[in-house]
Amino acid sequence: QVQLVESGGGLVQTGDSLRLSCAASGRTFSRSAMGWLRQAPGKEREFVAGISRSGGSTNYADSVKGRFTISRDNAKNTVYLQMNSLEPEDTAVYYCAASISYGVIVPRRVYDFEYWGQGTQVTVSS
């Protein structure tokens, strides 16, 4: 089992940067693919970025490709999301999620992730 705690959200302006962190506890972190997903008001939860258990493979939603970077530090049991050139459309609650079923392959579907953090709010003002 994996427990996940996100941090780093906040209120920023268009064009600013933020780095989200997700601290994981549990023995399975290094065997799990990890992801960041988000949910805006009135919208369904959507995939943002994912990373394989080794960190060697990553995957991004088209809407964030080139602006966001996911990374992980298995020694610290932490996964990061560096978000640059933020836009108002990026406003959402961002969730860290773990997929024990996937390790080498990076999952993209919401239901591929078994464990979730509580979420952190990111608000981008225009």
C-alpha cells in the first residue's frame, strides 16, 4: 500500500512556475509507476503526466507537453511536477497517484491508478 501527500500548490499569475511535490510512504513506491492528474471545477479528472518506476519513461497530456516536467527521486520516495508557463486553463486540483499494476509502462487512464493523494489546489490568474 502507498500513502501519498501532495504539496506546493498555490495562487500564481499567467506565465509563472510552480513545482508540486508528492511524498510517498510504503514499500511499493519504487515498484510503482506514478502520475499527476487534475480536476477542474465541473470537469472530469484528467491525466497530466506519468513516469515509470525507474524514471526512464515519461508521458504527458498534449495540453501540458513542453511546459510540464515530471520526475521522481526513489531514494526520497518523492515525485515532482515542474510546471512552467502556467495558464488559467491549468487551474485545478492536482492529484498525485500511484499505480502498482504498472511499473515499466506509464499509465494514462484515471482508473489505472490505485492510490491517490488528497490533492493540492493550483490557481492561475489571468
